[in-house]
Amino acid sequence: MWRMASLIVAAFLCTALGSPNEIATVRGLSELAISPAGTPLAVGGTGAVQLFALPRGEKQGTLDFAGRRVLSVAFSGDGALLAAGAWNEIRVWETSSNELQAVLSGDMGQVQALSFTSEGKLLAGTSRGEVLLWELAEEAPLWTEQRHGSPIYDIAVSEDRTTAASAGTDYVALWSLQDGEDIHRLRATGRAWTVTFTPDGFLLVVGEGKVLRAWDTAVGLEVYGVQRHTGCIWSVKVSPDGETIATGSLDETVRVWHAASGELLHTWEGHGASVQSVSFSPDGSYLASGAGDGRVFLWKVPTGEFP
């Protein structure tokens, strides 16, 4: 009886009963990102990237993408640039003015993942398994590499800008940005949909099917693998202080984990559709999440509530 009561209390404590702040609805929502400057929140959707001021969610602008569905969004490290990817095209805007700075186009397929390596250079992962490095001032990529035999669903760059990782349904690739050489190919037991580094670069965190998995980047060994989601994990992000991980899943929940151990800390409910994307604010005080029905929530960390 005592054990059953303890389990019930533990389950209660892991679930946030407060309500998040619903700040927007974006048709065709695919990915969202909070600027390293703290605002705006960029949300990719059908035909455009929508911008919202945080934390209240006032509409701040619309960046046109000529009717195409935006599949990926990423800010530069200083928040000065915002990139978005769609079919065969990437657009880059200056965030201070919302002026279009570059249009990078070619026979790429779906640009499903973006990450800045340094100011003026951008990595793109495509549905053809290719990774391209673009110099924003150039009309053609600096190089193109066939990294996967499957579509690339996510791409990440370490905070020191020396290492990159890409997630595919065949494996997770960890490679050097200096020479492009493979460091590790991490074989997944399930499909890897999303990947990110901890700020210190020691761990690579992967959403692999329903499993949250962490790898030691130095030796390529698994640190932990935990399954508490009941649907695939579409998005994973690490808090700026490196202490917690947030995941968004097909099971319509946002979950928060202890980064070092993989312990589940909170389960936040409220979305009525698959949670496609999550993003921490730069101070880690709140988390944005976007779902397949277009609704965007803002959660206070660590309570899950928002006044």
C-alpha cells in the first residue's frame, strides 16, 4: 500500500498541473526557435516565418517564403541573423530590420535542418542525406557531403564550433567541422529524429524513436537511454546551463529531464497534437513549444506554469 501511494505521489509530482501561456497559432507549424537575444520567437509554417515578441507573444513580423512551407529555422549565435529552409531554398534575414540578406538556392530537396557554424556560414541538412556548408555571400555552397543514406532530420553544432552532428534514420553522425572527417557513427536501434549538444560538448543528446539517448562525444559510448515517452521524440533541446533537457513528442507532451542522469523531472501536458519543436529562452527561465495543430505554448521553467 505504501509503495503504491509513493508511486502515485511521484507520478503527480512529475506532471505539471498549471497551464502554460498560449501565445500564437501558426498554420503548418514545423519548427520554432527563440533568439539568443531573448526575443523574438521565430516559428516556421506555411509560406512564412512568423515572429513574436517574448514573453507576451505580440506579433512582431512576417518573413515571406513565397508560399512554400518552411521546414527549418535557426538563429545565428549572436541572434543577428535568422535562416529558414524549404524545398530547394534557404532564406536569411537580418533580425534588426527583418530585411532579406541572402537567398541560397539549388537542387537540394527539402532543407529539413539548419545550424550556423559561425557568423556568415550555415550548415544545411537535406532530405537526400546531404550536408551543405554555405557562405552567405556566395551563390553556391562551399562544399556538399553525402553524410547519410537517409534523410537528415536535424543538425547541430557544438558551442565551440568545432564539431557537428546530424540525425538520420540510419545513424547519428558526429564529425569535425575543421576537416569534415567522421569522429563517430552512432548506430541507433530506432530512427534518430533530433540531436543536440550539451553546452560543454561532453554529451550528444538524441531523440531516437521513443528513447532519449545520450552519448559521450569523446569515445562514442552510450551514457544512458531512457524511454518514458509513448510516441516518437521529434525535438530535443538542452537548457543554457546544461542542467536539463526538454523534449517534444508525438504523444502530445513536453518532458523535462536531468541532463547528466536522464532522470525524468516533469511531464507537461496541454497540447492536443504532436509536439513538433521546443526551444529554451537564453536565460533558461522559460520554454517554447509548438505542436502540429499550430498552437504555440510558453512554459515557465521548472514549474510548467505561466501567469
